[in-house]
Amino acid sequence: MTDDLDRARRLLGEASDLLGEGRVLLQIWSSPVIEWVYVGAEDDSVVVSDNGETFGWISGLRSPGDSYLPWSTEKATTACTRFGVEVVDEGEEGYSAFRLARPVRPRESLAEIVQSVALAIDGTLALHTAPGSATYDSYFWERDQE
């Protein structure tokens, strides 16, 4: 029996061979928590992440339809820790960048990790949304805790 990690490595390797140079990411529109989640090979690991998109929306690098509170690594970490996801600082001198990410380990369900990252994205967005916002009650991340 082949586990999800081996299958994902093989699939990403075949996609890379087919497409040539460059980083191959599989983009998933997750459900029931609706978020864009990415699966990609990094060195010898398979990593599920938001590809930095959550930070982009909150910090205003993307043009959100709703305004967010200023980026807080502490708020992001609060949401991510609940679902076993890391906040990875990918900034360099002169700019900030963060990614929500979780490596896949042997014998873990890739689908479950995709949902964990989706919930971490959802929670991070929720914690950066003002309580008076029209979207404040639309997040899933607290529903599992009730």
C-alpha cells in the first residue's frame, strides 16, 4: 500500500517532468471550508500551504473586497497552531512575507492536511477581520470548537 506522501511526491515529480523548469504547485479549491490551498514539492518534502496568499490579502498586497486589521503574526499563529500549521516568515531585508504551511508526513492523509491548512487560512482571516465587518460571522474556524 502506498501512502499519500509517496503518491503526492510521484504526482508532483511527474508534473515537473512534463512541464519543465519551475516550481509545480497543485491548487485546490477546498471544501467545505472554501479556500485556495496549494500542494508542492520543496526539497525532499511535500508541503501544503497558502502560498503566501493570506498575508497578501491581509496586508493589502492583493485588492481585498473587505478591509482587514493590520497583519499580526501573533493572530496568525493563534489560528495556525490550532490546526497544526506553521506561520513561516519568508521575508527578506526590505519586505515582509509570510506563508501558512504544513509538511506532509508519512502515513498522514493529504486531504486532512489540506483541510487543516484551509481552516488555518480561514482562522487567520477571521482574526484579522473587524468584529463589525459584514463578513465577520462567515468564518468556519470557530464552528468546530462550539
